[in-house]
Amino acid sequence: MALLSANGLTGGLFADADMAEALSDRSWLAAMLAFEAALARAEADVGVIPAESAEVIASCCKADLYDIAEIGRRTTLAGNPATPLVAMLTAKVREKDPAAAEFVHYGATSQDVIDTALGQLVFAARMLIDQRVSKCCEAAAHLANKHRLTVMPGRTLLQQALPTSFGLKAGHWLSGLMTSFDRLFCGLFPRLQFGGAAGTLASLGDNAAAVINALEREISVNSARAKIYASGGELIWHTNRQEPQQAAAQFGILCSTLGKIARDIALLMQTEVAEVFEPSAPGKGGSSTLPHKRNPVQTTAIIAIATRTPGLVATMLSAGLQEHERGVGGWHAEWDTMRELLLLTGAAALHMQNLLEGLEVDTERMRANLELTNGLIMAERLTFALAPGLGKAKAKSFMEAACRQALAEKRHLKDLLREAPEAAALDLDTLFDPATYLGASDAVIDRILALYEDEKEYMSEDKG
């Protein structure tokens, strides 16, 4: 697939080398051959096939022995890549040991090979994604703690609403990232499919259960984290695609979470706002015609990915309508869809990691922007301060009129209130200080950071 490359015209915007390698045709081929080797060894362990035949088969399960382009040409006629691969593997085994060739792919079906291989690819890709999301969380936690007292405008419907802190904004980013990490950690994509031609494993007779157990041991991995990923789920899910669908949905949600953060940052980079900036680098964000421009780049790529991925998730959901014991087209639609979804998710997570780790924050501009409304951003506080003396309804009506007057006369609200008898008893200097009207922000940040401290042990576990 041309898409699975970081060397095309779009460079690293939508793919990076590590993810591309993990999801490449070569990796998929190697994973399919690993299944065939594991199956042969498992069957030899329980006496279904001779041990010497299993070793011959395993010795031929090396990706470098096969021509991907030739497999692809044959796939066009066969309908899936496992069928020609098994034929080519059988031929290579026959060259070494004609008797062993009789036991290649014994009792399995093409979907067992492809689904198990894709499960291995998903596992490898999600390990990379987990590492990147972990780094994103670490960077967001640092921003939340460092800027817990950095006051800035809080915006609703793109308008200034109340003061907030940049630390709280970063804390909310962190909260979303942790939620996605948890759901990716718990949402298991099956790593083994083994059902035979129609999900019955009838060809293995009374040995089926023993082969299943042995094959599970062959497919298992050593790290504690990987064992968690390998557990759970059905063994035979030829046309029950809920777990692949759930995994796809969680990757899509992660991209949406990353896209939300990226959109926040892109909006904060606007010339008229200019409160944060992507990390600078020579040649980054330049315009083809405007030498002064500092365009968003990483945020743009992340938002583009978050725009693309819902369609891929929708394809995975649509592909779940599979017929009887083997689907006609739905299963086939998953292969490249899932790989593209993973590739894009990995790229978005890497962009976000680099973005948050190097984010430039202009605290002075944040404070200055709080003055753009000439004090109107503090109107809610003034309303509540006046309520004990005037009553809530009258205080609200008074402040609405005061705000309209301040806007009409282009005056600061504090200056206008100094002339109003209704506000004579108020400490206006304190009431108009946005740093003293952050409510429970500090407590919310502490709560989020405490959750992050608990989460870190999972994020730092052995990744296999």
C-alpha cells in the first residue's frame, strides 16, 4: 500500500516510519507465516502431526523467502492473500520434505491466518500508540501543574465567558487522554482466530481442544502487559466482529480527543489571540507567499486525521453485517481499513506528543486578552456580589444595563460602577481581579493530577 509509507509526498503528516513498518505488507506477511509455524508446532505438541514435519514447516515460514508482489498477483484471483501464501508455503515445504507438505495449514482456514496476523499487527501498533499517548499525558500533566495559576480567558461558543487557568485547560486535555488510554488498555483486539473452515474445527476431530490450547500457548507472549492484551475474547469470531469494531471505535475516539486538543491550540494560535504556539523549527509553518506567517502544522495534521478517521470507524461497523459463518466482502473490507486507522492514529499521537512537549505558552498575552472586554468578563462575579444587597433578579437586571452602557460608551465596566450608588460598598479592585475568580480550578487540577499519578504505573509498564 502506498499509504503505509512516511516517504511519500505528504511525508510524515499522516504516517511515520515506525507505524508504517509495524503495519506494512511485510509485517502482515511475517505475522501470517508466524501463525502457520505456530499452528504446526501446536499440532506437533499434541501429536496431530509429526514433530519433524512441524520443524520443516516452521523453517519455511520466513518472510524473506516470499515475493509480496507475486502473492498480490495471485490474491487478485484467490480473493485473499492467505490462499496463495499457503500454496507457496506448501511448495517450499515439499521441496524439503514431501511428507511434511501434507501437514501445512492443517485444519485451519484462510480467515484464521489473516485475522490472527492482523491481531498481531494491531498489537504491535497499539504498543507504539500507547507509548505516545503516555508521553502526551506526561506533557499535559506538566502543563497543568506549571500553569495552574496562569490566568486566561475561558471561552464558550468562541466568546470570552469567564476567567480560567491554562493549567485547568491542560488538565482537561489530560483527563481526555487518560480516558482514551484506559479504554485502549481494556479494549482487547483478539490476537488469535482459529475455527477452521466453518468454525467447527471438525477436521481435527477429538484433538481440536488440545490443539486450541497448544496454539494459544504458541501465540502467547512474555511480557505481563502483552499477556493482558492476549487474554479475553472469543477464539472463533469469523463473523462476530464486535471486538475488532470496539477496538476501531476506541482508536477513532482517541483521534477525536487528539483533534479536540489540536483545535484548541490552533484557535489559540490565531493572530488576534496568540496565547500559545506550536514548537518552532526552521522552515516550519511557513507560507509559500507570506514571509511573516507562522501557520499551524502539527495541529492541522491532527485535525485532518480526526476528520478522516470517523469514516474508517464507520466502515468497520458496516463490515460487521457478515453472512452466516463466513462473510462476503465485509471481512475483506476490514483489512486495509484497520491498518489505515491505526496508521493515522499513531501519526496523530506522535504529532500531539511533540506538540505538547514543546508547546510555547505566552502567559502575558493570556493576561492581556482578559482586558479585551473592558471588564465585562467579570460581570457574573459582580452580579453575585450585588445580589445580597439588591436581590438576585435586581442585581442581574442592573448588571445587564451596566454592561450595555459600558459597551455603548466604550468604557471600562469598573469605572462605570465606581459612579453607581448600587456598587458603592463593593471592593471593585478585588472583584475585577480575574486571578481571584478561578473557583474550584485548583482543586480540579489536583484531582486530575492525582488520577494521573495512579495511572502512570500502567503507562510505564513493560510494553512487550
